[in-house]
Amino acid sequence: MAIRLIRTTLIVALSACIPTDHARARVIEISPGQDYRSVLRKLEPGDELVFLPGEHHLPAKVRVSGTPEKPILLRGRPDSAGRLPEITWTQRGENTWDVYGKYLRISDLQFHSRNHCGMRIREATDIQIQNCVFRDNGENDLTVNSGAAASVHILHCRFVGGKQTPVYIGNHDGHQVVTDFRFEGNLIDGSRINDANIVGYGIQLKLNVDGVVRNNLILGTQGPAIMVYGFQDAKTSGKQLVENNIVVGARNSHCIVVGGGPVTVRNNLVIAGDRGGIDVADYGNRNLLDGIAIIGNVVLGGDDRWLNVSRHARTPKVERNVKVESVSTIVQQLLPNDQAD
């Protein structure tokens, strides 16, 4: 009798440990024309929402969260020609997506809003956006400036046809906490920013944003391709790092602008327009030019404005930066000595 009772107890205990069908992660496909929002609201950790090829004409508030072990996947399935499914919204009053969640992986989707932002990330943690396209948005393509955000990583995305600054991170006064922001391997085409009433940057890391801008190609912006603003506390453990980017021809400004520190700008290739290459300036007379490092950058053109460091910068580290006059000179700089001839 005792042995039978023990056996029954073990079976019940083990049964409780085995996942039921309800507990298993789901893969849910969404067809164009389907209202995906009711499905989105019910996603659980580990679930995968797959948008099928075509246009999905509804905005959404993304308020679901995964876990570190089981993130939620929101992805598109490209068609046979490689075109990404598009989340689009042409009416006024809403961004295409507002993201509030945690532990989300967003990939292989295209975002378009005729009047507002393609995506606004609000209070969010551990958000990865990869292989997405942001096209022809009326405001910012992607912004993180409405609440505390941590570990937002934008990887291998394209930003094309935007009317304002495509990527806007943080806020002007530095009150928003943004940590571990990464913008890596992306393309920004700013050639369609043509509005005399705005600056028209490529990407801005605003005051007190802890972030990295690395390995990107940024083309034809109206204002600076990259601008970083530093930190109010010079002893911060945060960083603003701009490295290994290729920046081509800001029309009305230096291509890379540093408005405060601590900031490191290194190993970038800048093909300057008439307005110059790299500029370190005391933005807004904030007096934050501590910990500035400008190292190993190559600037093509820019005349005598190829590299400007404000006299207000305190003990800046400016080393191994090179101004060149032609593409062939850049090639010679990159080749080993025995191949440069």
C-alpha cells in the first residue's frame, strides 16, 4: 500500500513538471488584412508572431514581454523576391508601432507611417531590431525618447526616405535614462531630408545617453550625419562611442559633431562636404567638453574645416587623424607599404 502511494505521488509530481500544449511556445502566422493586434496582446514568452508577405495596414501598441530565456519573436517572412512584409499606417494620430515591452526580437519587417514615426520605443528593456527597413516616415523613423530604456540594439537595418532625423535617441534635457544603446551595421540615406525648418541629422545620441554608433554607412544628410551630446557628469560610467563608420557628405554641417563629453570618435571614414568633416563644439554653452578623444579618423575633403576642436575642450586627445585629398590617397593609406606603389 505504501509503495503504491509513493508511486502515485511521484507520477503526479512528474506530470506537473511536463509542459502541457498550452505552455509550449507557439508560432502564429498573420496574413495581410488580418487584425493582428488581438493576437499580439496575447503573446507569451517564447511565442513567435510571423507576418506573411504583403502590407499589414494597422498600427499597434506592443505591450507584451518575453523573458531573458524566452524572448518573444516578431518577424516577417520575405516573399520570393526578398521583399519584407510591411507594417504601414497612413492616417494621423498614431505611430506605426509604439513599443513598451521587454525581451523582444523584431526582425525582417518594414515600417512606414505617412505622418508620424515608424517606431517609437517607450519604456522598454532588451529590445533587438534586426534586418528591418524604415521607409518614408513623416517624423522620425525610429525614436527612443519617451521613457527609460535599456539594451535597445538596432542591427543591420535600413533607413530610407525619411523626412526628419531618422534615428533620435534620448531627449534634449538629458532627463530620459537610456543605457546600453547600440546602433551597428545600419544604412541611413538622408538624401530626402529637405526642410529648411529642421536640422535633419542622421542619428542623434542626446544628453546622458549611454550608447555606441558603430560600423554604419550614413549618406547625404541635411545636418550632421552623427551628433553626440555627452553627459552632464564627466565622471559617468556611461559612454558615447562613434567608431568605424563611413559618413558621406552632410550638406549643411560638419559630418560628425561632438557637443559634449566624455565621447570617443575613432577610426571613421568621413567624406566631407563643403561644411567640413569632424567638429567638437561647446553645444549650447553647456561647458561639457571633458573627456574628448578624436583618434585615427580619415577625412576626405573639408578644406580647412576638416577637423575643428573648440578651444573650450579641456585636454582633448586628438591623435592620428588624417586629411586626404583623393580616394586613391585613402587606398594608399589602407594598403600595406609594399603594396602602396
